[in-house]
Amino acid sequence: MPIDWEPIWLTLRLASITTLVLFIIGVPVAGGLALNQFRGKSVLEALISLPLVLPPSVVGFYLLLAFSPTSALGAWLLRHLDIQLVFSFEGLVVASLLYSLPFMVHPIQAGLENLPASWREAAYTLGQSPVRTFWRVLLPNCKPALLTGIVLSFAHTIGEFGLVLMIGGNLPGQTRVASIAIYDEVELLHFDTAHAYAALLLALSFVILLLVYSINKRVTV
């Protein structure tokens, strides 16, 4: 039975958008956590890390309540911005951003924390501002950590199932990503089609990880 390629492209689109936005958000957040000490830092780190220990269904349930048109947030978004996050692709993006945030932040934060403190001190001595030091001195020396954050965020978004099902449901062309398509085909006992979807995701994940290890090896040599 031929497979429908739409869930594959939708999955790649979701993962690409999520990873791009997470990179824009995650780099400053990781920098702030790695290079500063402030009151409430532990609380912020715990909040960012929650998706690592919570089941996706728990996160999805509370996001479903928050995004529902009957909630204050959902009603405001619908009334003022004409945005409905439940059972929509936009909702999948927002949910994926929240759920994959630690996969972007933690590797970059660890990479920054492992850099010698003398590099920052030398940059400050030469008249560089903290912002310029961060972007022009520290980040260029964290390429493996940056790449790891990008790949983990992309791969995690591709493989997510519970969160996607809770927020997006199963709408063909809108929220039916590859993981949902596999579940559907298994329920229908179409194991050949489910295998085709699963094999594609397996091959894609392997290629991504292979590229990461190869590039990181070249960077660190």
C-alpha cells in the first residue's frame, strides 16, 4: 500500500520551524543562564527542564487547557488575533517550542559553561562589551554545543507523539504528522505502510546523528 507523503513533509516542516525559532530563543536564554547568577535562576532552570521528566501527555493536557478557546488565553488569542492553537499547525509549533526548549538550551548552556573564564576577562580587558563578547568570542567557540542543540531539538520534534496528539489531534494536512500516521496505520493493521513511515523516520534520524558525530569530530580535532 503506497504511503501518503504529506505527514512526512508536515513533520519536517514542523521540526524545521520549531528548531529555527528555538535557536533564536534558546541561544540568549542559554547565555543568560550560563554566564550570570541571579535570584530565581534555579527556578527558571527547573521550569525549562520540566519537559525532560514530565510525560508528554501531562504537558499536552495542560497546554490543551491553556490553549482552549474557553480559557482566558485561548479566548484572547481568538478574539484579538484570530488565532486558534488547539487542533492547528500553529498550536503544534507553540507546543513543540515549549516541549523541546531544554533540548536546545541545555547543550548550549553546558558548552558556554565549559569555556575558560579567562576568555571573557581578556575580552573585557580589550574593551569588548558583554554582548559583543558573547556573540563574537564565546559563541564561535561553542560550535559543537550549538550543533548538538539544533540536532536534538530537530530530532525530538520529529519523534514526538503524545504531545502532538493532545494538541493537534489527527487532521490530515494540518496536524497529522508522521508519528500519528504510524499509529493510524497500526490501528488499521496496515503494517506495511506503518513500516514504511517508521523506516523513513529511522533512516532520517540515523543520517542526522551520523552527520552530527562526523562534524563534531572534525571541529574538535
